[in-house]
Amino acid sequence: MKKSLSSNAFSALRWNYLGLMARSASSLIIGIVLARLLGPKPFGEVAVALLVLGLAGQVADAGFGAALVQAPELSPKQIRVSFTVQMLAALALMGLTVVAAPWVALSFHDAAIRPVLYAIAPLFVLQALGQTSTGLLKRKLAFRAVQTAQVSSYLVGYLFVGIPAAYLGWGALSLVAAQLVQALTYSAQVYLRVRHSLVPSLDRSGAALAGYGGKVTGTNLANWSISNLDNAVVGSSFGSVALGLYSRAFNLASSLGDGITGSLQQVLFSGYSRAQGRTEVLRRTYLASIAFVAVVMFPAFWSLAACGKTVMVGLFGPKWSDAAPLFVPLALAMPVHAVMGLSGPVLWATNRVQQELRLQLLTLVVAAVAFGITTRLSVVALAWAVLVVYGFRCWVMSRRVLGVIGANWGDLLRVSKGAIGIAAVASLALSVTNRLLIGRGIRPAWSLCALVVMGFCVWLAGIIGAAARVLPPELVEVGARVSENLPAVVRRFIDRAAARQQYRHMGVRIPGVVAD
């Protein structure tokens, strides 16, 4: 029997989050080891190299990865065109990176950046080898294969190459070696999952993909610029050590947030693309996804911000204590960033990429002004400016999507206010407890363990004790539709929540979120 769209989407989302948990756990542990072995400066040098590669990488894909997912029909020739364009772009960008390396090192006032860029330049080609296969896997909602490849390649690259190289004194090059091995391992795995022709082609049939991909590329460039302009300003104005501190704080805050949102974005984009023209489906699914992200991220990140120094020192050691004031505003920015991120799949799936591009360019102007002003003050001031910029971007993007799906700000507040309430209680409780633990002289690492356990208990108590206020009908309906795939205890909880909400609606069943 053919599976429903909701069942396929949930299966994809489940594998995405299983992969997220595995990657988050492994990257946190490995990141702690590397941070303690290397210190801030090597992370700052590699952060500069990743800025260059990240910018060029937005061009390298040419938007074909998203176009492969969104296209209603796809031919073998179009797949060949996609692979050809991505490989040609990767080769060109590898050469440009080598040529630009001396200038980049001069701009960031650190000669050690040049050999790092020379060594990492082949990453473009290694990544391009797997981009087309990745797009084809996502098109089929085969996220189990994608996540398996991501987790295993990360472990191979960092556990078996990065850590030994750092221990042997390779410095920044240990991180470069780990990245190269990870990219090669990942591309090999996804290609073996979805083998496609490697024969080059620039057939005209690829024009449709290129048209859509061009708009995606412009939007990705704007998004990337907003997310990385702060790193560029910190590195050029304050040096590699400051950038190392800032990038570690930012990456710690963003890794979990981007993992939760990114996993959901991929599944939503694929699902929305298959459900084009069904506005009610888009509206209810969007509101359900907002509720889910809010109930997970607001309590978690407000609590992390309330204990910023304990988090940084407890994880990475005393040499990273200067990153604590940076971590607080960046942690507060992540839930706002996550809510904004759920707007993209709606606009992309409904072929409104150009509208998002205009909004992102407006945000980029606001970011440039804000960062230009705060860089005259301090790195900490710039970190708070990031929170302001992310708030502005969330407002303009959400406003546009609400118009597309026929919802309003009242709907957005209704599905997220319960989560915000839990976040306020949890962050206050953890802040008070953290001060008590510090006063008693307990080591940061042990304090952090106690705070994590306490935060989870407060969050769980809020979910169970105030389910009617925290879980809106849209989210409960999604859970009810896929409850057979959930653990028994979760299934019973969702069934009770659905029954209570049906009773509150005078016995009228709530319409489905994703139609079968």
C-alpha cells in the first residue's frame, strides 16, 4: 500500500533527527577535545578559511541541489547537467581560492591563513562529487541515507584524522585534514546510494533547473552573508584570537539550533513541493512546525543564555572564558533564527524565491549598518547586534509567509506562547541555581551537568503539566497522524491531548495537517 505524504514526511524527519542527535553528540565531544587541544587561534584561522569557502560554496552548487528537489519532473539529461555545472564551478572556485589566498591572509592580518587556504581549496571538488546525489536522495525523502553518510563521514574525518593530527601538533591543519576526509567519505557514500551518469552535459533541458537554481543561489548568498558577515567583521577588526573565541561561541549556539531547524527545513521543503496549491495544508503544517520549534528551542536556548559562563568554561576549559559574554546574545538569537528559518521552505516550494531574496537583501543592509556601528565598540556589542538583526529578519520573513498562507500574528503567538512561558520559568530557575552552585565553588563541568538535568526536568514538567496551553491543535494533530510510529508513552500522551482538544471543540474533529 502506498504511504501517505504525512507518513513519508515523518519517516524522513525521524531519520533527520536521529542523524542530528548522533552528529550533535559526536561533534560536541570531538569539539571539546579539539578546543582543549588547540585553543582559540587555530579555530580562528580555520574560521577565516571556512568564510572564504562558505561564500564560494554558495556559488558552487548553483542552486541545482534545491532545483533537483523542487522540479515536478526530472530527466536523466537534467541530472547530468546538474552534475556538470557543479563540478565546473567547483574547479573554478578551487583555483580562485588558491589565487586569492595571499590577499585574504593580508586582509585578516595573519600570514598563517595562507597555507590553510592552500590546503583546504580541494574541498570544493570533494563536496561537488556528492551534491547531485544528495539532491536526488532528498527528492525521494531518503533522509536515512543522507544522515547515515553525514554521521559516519564526520566520525571518520574528525575522530580518526582530526584528533590524532591535533595531538601530533598540526594545529589548524588538523581541522583542514578532518574536513577534507569528511567531504570525500560523504560524497563517496551518497554516490554509491544514488549512482548517476558522470558524463558531462550542458544540454538545454537544464535551463529550467538553472532558472530556479539562479534565484536560489542569490537567496543563499544573501542568507550566507547575513549569517557570516559578523565573523568577517570580527576577524578583520579584532584578529584571529577574537575570531576563534567568537566562532566557537557562535558555532556552539548555532550547531544545535541549525540542526533542529535544518533537518525540519529539508523535510518541509520536500513535502511542501509535493503539496503545492493546497494553502490549508501549508498553513496548518507551518503553524505546527512553529509550535514544535518553539517548544524545543525557546526553553533550551534561554536556559543556556542564563548560564553562559558555566556553559563555555564547563565544556571547553578556562582558556575559553572570554567567549562567555559572546555566547549569551548568540544563544538568545537562535530561537528567533529558527522561527525565521521555517519561512524559507514555504517560499521556495511555492516558487517565491525571489521574494525571499529581496527580504534577505534588505536584512543584509540592516546587518551591515548594525555591525559597522558596533564594531567601533567591542566584540560583545557586535554579538548583541546579531540578536537585533536576527529579530528584524524574523519579522520581515514571517510577515511575508503569513500573507502567503492566510495566517496572522495572532496565530503565531497562539502556537508559541506556551513555549515562551516554559522558557521564562526554566531560564529563571537555572539562573538562580547556577549562582548558588558558583557560590559553593562547584566546578563548572559538574555544575553544567546538574543544570542540564534540572533544565530537562523543568521542561518536561511544563510539557506534561500544561499540555493544553503548550501544544496547539495543529501540533497535536500532526502527532496523532504519526502516533503509530512513536514510542508507546509518547503515543498515549498525544492521544490524551488530542482527546482533550476534541472535547474542547465540542466533539468536532480538527482538520488534518497533511492530507493523505
